[in-house]
Amino acid sequence: MALKHVVTEIGMGTDIRGADHTKAAVRALRDALWHNSLSVAAALGQPTDSMQVEVTIGVPKPEQVDKEAVLAILPHGTGTVNVVEGGLEVPNDAGTDSTLIAHAAAVVRLDLP
């Protein structure tokens, strides 16, 4: 059997004040996942927890994302997180704070014939 790409989900998350990269990343992944009820595993005769999820997060400062906090919100299966430079940071007029926007892509794979 081989891992087959069966679903791609995308999402956006923000931290309006504070520019917390992890908070925005977690919200982006939640946005990608929480609007779906994936029945693809069951439809293909696989247990839900057999899903392997590859998460990619885009934020301006990738080193500031706690990958374990992002992984902790996956409801099923196992996952990996790759954080890359992306997203958007919008400073306030005073330059004392900013709004952070993170993007997430979650690729779900199943081990299928």
C-alpha cells in the first residue's frame, strides 16, 4: 500500500493584537479543519485515526510558532507541522503593536492500495 493524498484543507487565522504567531497559526489550522466532517477514511474502509496530516503554516516569523501547540488541535490521526515564511503582519499606526495573519494548509493522506 502507499500513502495517497485524499484531502487538502486551507484556512486563515489572526491575532488581532499582540502578533502571537502560535495563536494565529492554531486559529488558521482550526479554520481549515473545523468546517469539515471528513468521512473519506470511513468511506475507504480505514479507521479515522489512520489519517496522516501534513500541516504547513505560513507566518512572517516561522521560528515563533510552537509546532506542538499546532499539532495538539488535530482531532484524528497523526501529523507533522512545517512552518514557512508567509502570512502578513500589519503594524498599528503607533508602531507599538500589530495584527498577524497566518495561513494553513492541511494535506490528509491515507495508506491505500
